[in-house]
Amino acid sequence: MELNGKKLAFLGDSITAGVGTPPPYERVFWRVLAERTGAVCQGDGQGGTRIAATPVPNPNQITDTWYFLTRVDNLDADADAVVVFGGTNDFGMAEVPLGSFDDRTLYTFYGALHLLCLKLLERFPTKTVVFISPLHRVDEDNCEAQHRPTDRVPHRLADYRRAIFEVMEYYAIPVLDLYAVSGIQPRVSVIRERLMPDGVHPNEAGYARLADRVEGFLRSL
């Protein structure tokens, strides 16, 4: 895909918002990508949001009602490509189970992925839709992640990544596997110091790395 002049819409969480860099988050990866390529980029990144919905939204946490499906209609209808980057909060702030491939409910990760894909393909049937897998995070094997109910079967971030690949393969949607190819693993101290100081969000250098990977991936389509 030639990127110059193309309209790209990005849907995501705090990493798509640019958290980890100073406000107003001008060095988030998709803005860097726009500067480099001449693409016209729109970003809908909302911190704390998830792909799956929570069955009982916290009235004091408005992001509980902003799960990804609710924001598809916010994306420019004339976008040439839509890029969805999520899943880390479904693991790290999970109030819903992982579920199974056969689920079609908003309240499991698998089910919400299916419903999100259908919504995206209905809104953008002739356009390019792609997903990005979650980045590594310092607590990716921690089954006691924030807000996770103690009676749930523990999962690792890798399980959520696997779900993304299973569902995207079903819909023939390409996936950029940043879990595997970003070069960012915050459990390596020098990498965390230079690219992801808080263990979850990239810094400016980390976002530049993401822009490299996203650009290469989109150009390959």
C-alpha cells in the first residue's frame, strides 16, 4: 500500500492515545507515521478502554462504556485503511473472561473480537482493515492483574494475542504481530529504560519504533 495521501484511521487504547510521551502526545506512533509518509491519520485512542465490554460498568469509570465496538462509527467513513490496536487492557484490567472461539458475546474477549470484526467489515467492506497484537508488558504473566476477579481462570497476555490471531485468520484480516517483532520487551532492563520506562507504554523512542513497524507492515499490504 502506498501511504502518501492515504487516509488511515487508528482505533485503540492509551497506546494509540500516546500515553508515555508528554501531552499533547504529538509523538504517538501514528502522528510520526503521518509526518514520515504523507498519510492523513486519524487516531481514536482512549486510555483504559478494552475490546470486550464489562457486564457491570463502573459508574465512576466512563471508559467502561467506551469499548472498541462503540467507537467504530467515530472513524472516518472514507478511510482507506483502519488499524485496530488493543487487547492489553483486556488482559491487564480484565473484568471479563477470555472465552472461546465460538463465543459471540461482548463480554468475552473472543466474542467481542468477532463482533468488532463484523462491525468493521460492515462499515468498511472495500477498505483495508488490520489488527495489531498487544506489545509485551512487564506483568504479562501476572494472573493477579488489576481488577481481575479471583474466581476466573488465570490467563497470560500471550493467550489474548493467540485469540486475536485465531479470530483474524477466520475473517482473513491481516495482523501486525508487535508482540513478536516490535523489539520492545520491558523485562530486559536496557530495553525498558530506553523504550518503555513504565513497563506498559512506549516513550518517544518506543513510539518511533512502532511507527517503523506499522509503516513497513502497511506498505507490505
